[in-house]
Amino acid sequence: MLNAALAETPGPLCRAIVLHETASTQDAARRLNLKPGDVVTAGRQTQGRGRLGRSWCDDAGEGTAVTAVLHRDAPERLAIAAAVAATLTAESILKRTVGIKWPNDIMVENRKLAGILVEQSSEIALLGIGMNVLQRSWPAELKHIAISMAELGVSPERCRVLAELLRTLNEVLRWDQDQLIDAFSARDILRGTRARFRCEEKEIEGVVSAIDPMDGLTVQTHGGEIRLPAATTRVLKDEERGQSVSPDRRGR
Ligand code: BTN
């Protein structure tokens, strides 16, 4: 089914490998020496990795976890393509609009439905996408920050979600920069809100007045408007304010 989905939409991805269980599909792609064009997914991912040293928990195997192997590219472009593909997939299944919180959290009702992780070596990029599908209960620390399709009233088969995601990803990966930015901007939920950022060891708070997902953010602070580069900026969560970040936190 997944190989048929890839064949239906021409694009850089052409072969799907399905594992019963793995610790992380990112590591499986490396261990199996997969090449650009390959995609690996698993029925159950036991030690999924998130961004910034966080974990991506789905011990019961109720979500989808997939890693696409691509040629190296600008990490911002890969992350935005994956965020747009995950968002369009969720919109087509849930029949509602879904938001993207810069840089690449897929959000519904202020909770996270899907996340993106880009890891690159000198030759390849590993584009990891995790999506919450059938979960109905969460560990206490995720209860108020994660959400699944089932909790939104739609319980699709996970392989249907994966097939839709791979079709969409193959299409979106062929888009040019303007198409990607337009699709991102139409769903951007950070613009217009007040947020706190860490950029090159400094904390900055202000209202986000513009986001160019390839380049950076414009933030209106008390001291005036400043530009924060995408590559060195991240949004701080409430509990991180004024703190350093523990590398092994569990979370979305
Ligand atoms: C995040 O929001 O922090 C990113 C989460 C990325 C999770 C996916 S699931 C598939 C792939 N394998 C992993 O170990 N992580 C990514």
C-alpha cells in the first residue's frame, strides 16, 4: 500500500520499508544504510527522538512514525516541506484547518498533533515525521500539550494516514520555495502572538510581526523591531523561561 502511494505521486521518494518495531526510524534508516528515495516506518517506535534532545513517545504504537531519506538540503526547506505535508495530510483526514507553529509543530486546539525532526550527515538528510493518530490517553506531562486524530473525533487506520502522508510529501518536496512559503504562511499560528525566544544565548520577548520560514522572524520588542535568524532561534516554552534546557526531557 505504501509503495503504491509513492508510485501514485511522482517525487523524490520511491521505496517504503515497513518494520514491525524499532527504537527510532531515524536510527533504522542509518542502520539499514538507506539511500535517498527510501522511506522507513515502523508499527511501533519505542524510543523516538524529538527536537532539542526531547523524546517522542509512542510506546503503544498508536501514532505514525516515518523517516524519509533525501539528499542534503537547507534544513529550513526540508523542515517546512515536512510540516506542510503533515499539515495537508491532517487537514485532508480531519476535514478542518490545522496550524503550523514555527518552526514546525503541527497544532490543533493549541495542542501538538505532529512533529518534525531533520537530521543531516555529510551526504544525506533524514526527515522524521511523527503524527498522533489513535492515542486517547497520554503520560501526565503530555496531557495538556499533545492531541491525536482520535481525540478530534476521527480514528483512521494508521496505514491510511501513512499512505496519505507519503503521497503528499512526495508532491510537496517538488514545490518551489514560493509555494512552500505560501502554504506555510496560510497556516502560521505564531505570527501576531507574543512569544519568548532564545537566540544566540539571549532571551528575547515580543510580538511576532512577520515570519519568513526560510530566513527568520521579525519581533516587535519594547526596544523596537528586531530580526531573529531562523537557524539560531527557538521558541521557549513557558517552563523554560530563564532556565537552561535539560537534554533528556520527555515531551512533544
Ligand atoms: C519534535 O516535535 O520534537 C519532533 C518529533 C519527531 C518524531 C519523529 S517520529 C519518526 C522519526 N523518528 C524519530 O525517532 N523521530 C522522528
